[in-house]
Amino acid sequence: MVILITGASHSGKTVLAQKMLERYKYTYLSVDHLKMGLIRSGNTELTPMDDDKLTDYLWPIVREMVKTAIENKQNMIVEGCYVPFDWRKDFEEEYLSEIRFICLALSDTYIDSHFDAITSHASDVEDRMDDSDCTKEWLMECNREFIEGFRNAGEEVTLIESDYEKTIEDLCPDQDAKGGSAELVCDVPFMEHVALFVNDVEKGRDFFVKYLGGVSNSGYHNKNTGFRSYFITFGNGARLEVMSKPGVLDPSKEQERTGYEHIAFSVGSKERVDEVTKILMEDGYEVLRGPRTTGDGYYESCIVGIEGNHIEITV
């Protein structure tokens, strides 16, 4: 397992990495340390101020170190800000399944209310020496850039809005009382994404973006296998991977069968359920049932969505 931690300046990524190091005993790679080693040794003429160029320079090195750790079945924490927004395109699925990605950022409200505390804790793990350039306006701009960039790429951003300590703690829970292994603890059980094979991956992507408000990343294409995919992120951070690949079986989809029956999307209100269902019906999609209130109290409809897959629209 590789835990890849990035985020905006002063967002706490180094504190989180240090906490995970102490708790899980994983190897820890600081991309800042790698940067300074290469700069101070004369292996590059770049300076610490060349942020964009440093990302282009450092990321290929970090990327291959991550791949090597996964291939050797080694656990590692990688922390730093030099991670491109579209980092996933550089990894095939067998690597991605072994990477836990965390992006930290501070909200404008948090920065405005806690600026003095943020700057006073800036050297809790590392001595920043001179932090005089950090102003409230600069910090907000930096954090907004990370939030927008990674969200537009389809990534979930852990946004610190009120309780900083709890947010950091929730990202690295303790081992269980029975002394479970660090590897199992770090792989915190949560649904990271649902994957859906389709024949037309662009049409599949467009369906979830147009009707259900998803935000798609730029996509991935493996030219050797023909595999293509888009990760689509929804309002609460849930992600759907829409995929295609030559030769995938396409059996008929019976309405009642074993396996996943539908994917459900909450649209916020009964009125919105009615509205979205009507739009889909007018665009030619079959409505199987509803909108209606079910026996267990849910207000929902179910439509036959892209390529025969059932999509439930609920409050």
C-alpha cells in the first residue's frame, strides 16, 4: 500500500504524514527532501521557487518510486505538493488499486478564522525558517488552486473547514484493540468508487455528467490493451469509474438478476426527483417505476440508463 499525500501550503500534509509514520511504521518519502537534495547537490538548476517546473521534474521520479514500492509489495507514505492534478493517468489499474490518495486543503472560512494559528503551527514538524511571505490572501489563493485543480480532475479533496485535529485524526485511525496489522488499519474500509463497463465510454461519461451533475477527469487510455476510463466525481465525493475495453462480454441485462441491480443518486428533494425523471423520460430513457414513495419510506424512481443499466433517482 502506498499512501500518496498532497495538498496546498500549510494544509497539514506533513503533520498527517508524520502521524501516519509513527502510527503505521511505513517508510516515509518527503518530496520536499528529494527536491532539496537534487537542488543542493547540483543535479538541477531549478530553485525552490520554480513550482511548476519542479512538478514536471520531480513527478516522474516520484511516480517510478511509487511503482517500485508496489511491485516489491512495500508500504510507503509519499508526501509533497509536487503531484500533478492528472496523476492517475500515469498508473495502470494494478497500481492504482494499491494507492490511497489524500489531498488536503483549507477553506477560505477556516483560513480567515484561524490564520494566526495556522502560521504559528507552520513549523510543528519541519522548521520553515522564513515564513514571512505567507499572507492570508496568498494562502487562500494557493488552497483554492489545489481545490479547483484536483476536483476538476475528478479527485476527492479533504477540505478542512472547522475541526482541523479531527479531520487529520479521521484520516489515520488507530490499530484495533486486537492489534490488527498496520496494513489493514491503513486500508480504512470505505467505498472508494464503483466501476461500470460500457461499450461507448464517452457516451457513458456524458450521461452521468449531463443528467446527474458529475465532474469527469480527463480520462485514461492504455494504448496496449485498449482500456479506456473516466472517473466521475459527485457532490459528496463519491466516484464512478466508467470503463471500456475491446472484447468485454455484453450479455443481456435482465431486470431481476443477481449482482448489482442499480446505482442510486440522491438529488436532494422530491421535486428534483420528479424533474430529473421527467427530463430523462423526455430524452428517451425508459422509466421502470416511479416516481413514488416505497413501502420503506423512500421517494424514488428507477430508469433504464446508459446501455441498459438501472439508475435510481432518490431524495
